[in-house]
Amino acid sequence: MRRAEQRRSERGVPDEEHPRPDDRYAGLGERELVMAMRRDEEGAFVEFVARFHPLLLRQAQLARVAPEDRDALVVEVLGDMAERLTYPGARVPRSIAAYLVTCVRHRAMNRHRDVARRQRLGDAALTELDTHHERTVLDLCSEASLRASRGASWEPPTVRPALTRLAAALDASLNEEERRIIAWLGQHVTHRQMAEWLGIGVAAMAKRVARLRRRLRAAAVAYVAACEGAERGELTRFLERATPEEGGEDQ
């Protein structure tokens, strides 16, 4: 039974976490499917995941992603792409399938690089203190002990007041579940794991994350527009750096 489930996963066979959509969505072209997703049609998100999941799972295998990591990588790519495509005014790639394949290859390559980097820099966690010719793991030291060793002039960087006020304004618009989702995203929890914790499907999770990101982005833009002077300029530059460029080309 365990081998059969593994073969189903490697072949991208849909299961209860990747259900098949209605036939009406299965017959849509890529652009029509995106338009249905922008209308927040649940079946369109289910079809989006089911349509491209097997292809991307195979690409992850070809890219030498570890078997236990393939599905998580593929679901993350699909979730990020769903969020990007449903953003108002976003351009649709000429071939979503080709674009997704490229995304999987790039993420797999980045993973391989990260592993190699961690292997090369395993010793980098040990830092030599300024005042003593000793090395220590900073993550295991309290700020008080570091300050005692380095002197009172050493302090960690602080968040600028304008960004603190923006974060407070955005936080005020969130409910407890949305705060948990944002915290999980910050901890790199996969869409699949979040969906399991919330008791929903992966497609519904991708839709929920996409909707939350759009709402927060719109709220941030509205907040910045209401600011004036130097604070508005600072926050505008921050949003430009924090907002990824929309990929793809129009058909």
C-alpha cells in the first residue's frame, strides 16, 4: 500500500488533497481559467492545481529534488503563481505551463545552491567576538551577554518609526486566523501544511493566501497614499522594494 501511494504521488495522481475539478473548468484554456480564478471561483483554483501538479511534480523529479520535498515545492510554486495571476492587472504568461516549469527549475536550483552554501559555510555560525579572540554561536547568546562582551555601544538595528506605524495599521485589519497564516508564511510553512492545519484543501489554501496578500497590499498602498512628506516617500520606496515584479508576457 505504501509503495502504491508513493507511485501515485510521483505520477501526480490527484488524491484527497488535490481533488479533480468540475468538467466545465477542465475544458477551459489557460487565460479563461485565470479569469475564472480572478472571479474567485473555487473550482478554477482546484482545476489550476490539478492541471499543472503532475507536470511540475515530474519536473521536480528531473531536477533531482528529494522525493519527500517534491510535492511541497510544487504546491508552493502553484500557490505563488495563483496569487500572482489573480492580482488585478497582472500579466498572464503566453504559456502558464512553461512559466511554471521554469519556476520549478529555478527553485530546485536555488535549493541545491542553498544546500551547497550551508555545507561550505557551516562554520560561519561561529563568530569571533570583537573584544576576545574567542568564537561563539550568536544565536545561543542573549543580548545581555553580547552587550557585556562588546560594550554598551553595540545595539541591534531598530525598525524605523514609519514602518512600525504601517505594520500596526495593517495588523489592525487582521483577524486571528489571518495573523496565524501570516506568521506561518514568515516561517516558510508550506501551503499543504497550512491547509492541513486549517482543515481545508490545498487549492482553497492557495486562494485564501492570494486573497489575503491582495488585501494587505491594497491596504498598504491606501495607507501610504494618506501619508505626507518624507514619510510617504520612505514608505513608497519600501513598497517598491518589497513588491515583486509581475512576471510573464501577454498573449
